Amino acid sequence: MSTSGIGRATALAIGLAIVMILTAAPAGARPFAAPIDTYRLPNGIRVVLAPDPDLPNVSVAIRYGVGSADDPAGKEGLAHLVEHLMFAGSRHVPSGDYFRWIARVGGTAPSGTTSLDATLYLTTVPATALPVVFWLESDRMGFLPDVLTQSTLDREVRIIADELRGRVVDQEVGIAISMKEQALFPVWHPYHRDAHEWGLPNCTVEDLLAFWTTWYGPPNAVIAVAGNFHSDTVRDLIVRYFDDLPAREPPIRPVLPPHWGVNTMRVDVGANVPRDQLALFWKAPALDAPGDAPLDLAAAVLADPAGRLQHALVSSGLATQVSAREASEKRASVFSIAAGIADGANMQHVSDIFDSAVSAVAAGVTEEECARARHEYYGLLLSRLATSRGRAALLASRPEGNVTWGLDKYDAIDGAQVAAAVRSFLTADQKLVLAVHHGAQYPVRGTVLSRQGGGAP
């Protein structure tokens, strides 16, 4: 039965009457082996269920396949604004009631996160509260536009402004580091971002409605439920609250050229931050594309606390900290190495050490190094999978057809594959160097002092 036949308020009452069915099982320790079940509703919503009676609660993650890379030109920040407005009320949920309902049923930490390609909503509740969560989520999936007004828009823009100011203050290099997106990606690429935009959208209520209608339809949504629940009961609840929502197919994104040149760019930035910073960036294969997983391990090798960069830079007093990571996204990834430069240290010397370390990894990675890297990622994933929240967020983010826990993702990758990926993708002629020079005369957000080298066409 769908809510269209009985009314949404009545559906909530019926759902609350079901809660006694959702009983918790005693907790007990056992090896991690939670099953995963995935299917689609007729309106296109993809559902992923991962029951585990050993967990104390349940988390629900709803992921929409839209992010800041989908902001229309001149409307940067629109996706983030819609994320905020999803908490500001819908037809049957007055402003502020989303958080009040979650707190009332014993839930914790409802959150929303906007990334380049997706927007994720996540909450954790006792199993008995699932009908309330599904009612709230289905109402804003189906009926958000009913309450969108100019005053609501203005209020959320002010909140975002405060949020962004706080984020800039908290980041040691301001937003200067975001210049990588403008420099690494050409203007035609959706990941190309204007580094001098604060992310405050210049849009109207009509813009919001158009964006929400385009991207927030059921076929563009994933519901992932992980934790202590009964699958049959949750399947019935999902049908009850989501099955009657009409399908709105998202637009098909254009196919992007796979290759473009960066051509050894260097950007020097002045920022009112405590110390100089140096970062090297390369564009890398998209999530799960060939080369993506080996570069994950390459980052772990470079950042290894017992590895080359720590000894050459931190132990020697040239840097306060060193990091390396691959930020994998749906349409491209970014590989980075960064360091906080110690007072009195020469930035060019640090840059030369970075280059030498990358060349050394390209020349060969020992099996001991590769094993430590695999162990690090395995440990991080196990830590994430220890909670229902981590499991739901992970499953909601995995591509269709690849819904697994990923514990074996790196098992077959050896040192030779890691070195080959570094040789293929972390080449000297495709590198972006971002040098941040500290000084009280500069804004915290950073200002470009100079650019050298070719840019992405």
C-alpha cells in the first residue's frame, strides 16, 4: 500500500504502530560478515539493506546523485544551498521539526554533506524509530517545494555565509588550496571551480525549484539502511513511504574527454596563515577506474609514518607535517602531497624532496611498503564498518553493480602495480605546484601572486 491511498499523516500513525515489530537482538562479537541486499523500487529509487543484529542501532543514508559540480554557471553554491533547505521544512514537516522529530525518537547527529558529485543525508536512530525517519525523508523527497519562500532562502544563505567564514578561519591555508580545482581542470570540466567564489549562491526561489525538480527525483536517489533491523519489515516501510513518489529522471550528463594537459603549472599564493605550505597535485583516474586503487596505496606509501617523506622532511625538521592522499571522485580524481614548511626551511628544497620521493616510488615499491599500505587501508575501512553510520554512508556511495564492503579491494595489488601507476599518472609534465606564502598583509582566503607554466586548455 502506498501513502497516496491513505494520507501521509495516517501513514505516520500506522508506521509508529509497527515499531514493536523492530526488536533489537542481543549484541555479540563475531567476524564481520554482514549481508547486503540491493533492489529498486518501481519509481527508480535504489535501496541497499545491510542488516546486522549485533549493532545497537540503525543508520539511514540517502544519497542524491547531484553535487556542487552540477551547479549551473553563475549559480555556484546552489547544490549546497539545497542541502541546507532539505532541513528547513516540507509540506507535512514544519521548519525545525526534522531535528525535533529525530531527537524525540532518540536519534543522533542528522547531517547533510555536499560533495562534487553527490549530496548525502545521514541519521542514526534506534530501530524502532525507522518509520519516523522514512516519513521525514519521503516528505522532503516528494514535497520540499511546497514551503520554499524567499525568506527561507535568505535565512539559509546567511547560515551558509557564517558556515563558510568559520571554515575559512579553521583551515590553515584558507581556501587558497581550492585553487587546485581551477588549475587542474579545464573550464569545460564540471570540477573546474572558481577559487575566488565563497560558495554563496546568487539565485532565486525559481532557481532552487528548478534545481530540486531536476536532480532530487527518486531515480537519482539511493536509500541505504545498515544496522539492527529486520529486512522484511524495512522493505514494507520503504514501500509505504516512498513507493508513491513520482519518478523524475535526471538529465544525462555529457561524456567528458578523458585526457587534457596540465603542463607543469606553478601557482604562488599569499595567505594570512601561520606558516608556508607546499602542495603538489596531479589529476588521477576516477573512482574504481584502472589505476585508482594502486594510487591509493601509493599515497599510503608516501605518507607512511615509517616512510621516506617522514624521515626526509619531518624528522629532519624541514616540515611540521606531511600528508599524501588520492581524493577519488566519480568523474576524475586528484592525487596530492602536501607539507607544512617549518620556519626557516627552504620551500624549493622541500619541493625537490617531494619530487625525489615520487621518483623513488615510481622506480619501485617493496612488498613490505605495499603490505603496510594495504594494512592501513584495511584498518581504516574496518574502523568505518564498526558502526551502522559508517556502513550506511559507504553503501550509499558505492556505484550500482559494485555494492560491496570493499575489504578485498587492495588484496591483489602488489608493489609493481603501485609503481606502474605512479609512472603513468604522477608525471612531471602533468604536475601542479601550489606554494602558499604566509604573511599578515594577505587575506586569509589567499590571493594569487603569480602563475607559471601552461594550463589546462
